[in-house]
Amino acid sequence: MSKMIPLSARISEDDLEFLSQLEVEGCTTPSEKIRALVAESRTRYLGGFEYKTRLKAYQEDLGKLGIAIREIENENNIHSEILTTVLNWLPDLMAYIVTSECRLEESPSEAELIKLEKAVVGRVFGLAQSVAQMGFSPDIPSYDAMAFKKKLQDLAEIFQLLGRLDAMQKPQSTKGSSS
């Protein structure tokens, strides 16, 4: 462990109140909380472009929201599998994009942009499949099952139209042509 060096800083009353109310695991004193916040910030900064580090950070950030949602769901005896699925899916997408080879300051190549798009499309359609499969459940896992069903029906109509458009654009074979 590094040598500890005393540090004195002036902060506003609002910041002190915030710090005293801030819940940081394993920390009770302002000094412990500040050390923990600096350590977390260092990890995020130094590991900023590593997928594993970003994924963990986003999971922690959204995990807090997920826990709050689950508490409310538990108190009200309700559940949204859609929210759970999205909150579990989103950190991966965010971490992938942030750590991809496409960083604006580095002027990404066309190949890098294509690779990013392909990966994002795969992740987005993976989520879409997961959500669509929820529609097969007799008890749709949503706060508002009717709104969920309506959106699925709208999506199904779009896919039907795309299928018809695709069929119309395919070259039609002529009768009597030999193979």
C-alpha cells in the first residue's frame, strides 16, 4: 500500500453535507469516502478504454437503478422483465461502444466504423429478439401488457411490410426459362 499523505481541502457546506450522506461501501468517515472516490475515479480513468473496466463501471451505475426498481416492484408486487433485460443489456452495449476502436479523436477508419456498426446491430437485434420472445408468454412480463402487445404488433407489421418489399424487389423468374 502507498504511503498516506495528509491533505487539507476546503469544500462548501453543500459538498460536506453531500459527502456525509453519500453511501460508500465500507466507508463511514469523510476521509474514507474521499479515498474511495479517488480510487474509483482512478480505476475508471486509467482503465477507461478496457472493456472489462467499462462494463463493470456501467453495471455498477445501472445496478443501483436496477436495485431501486426491484425494491419498488417487490413492494408493489409487480415486475417488468423488459426493464430487467434492458438494464442488464445496456452496460454491454455502452462498454463495447466506448472501448471500440472507433474513438473520435483518433479518426476511425471506414473498416473500424463498419466493425462497430456490425457489433452494435448484433447487440440491438439480440435485445429485440429477447424482447419479442417475451410476447410468447401468456402473462406478458410488463407493467402495461396491452402497450407491450401493441408495440409488438406494430413491429410485426413493419416486418411483414419489409418481407413484401423484399419479395417485390427479387427478380421474378420468367415462365419457360431453362435452368
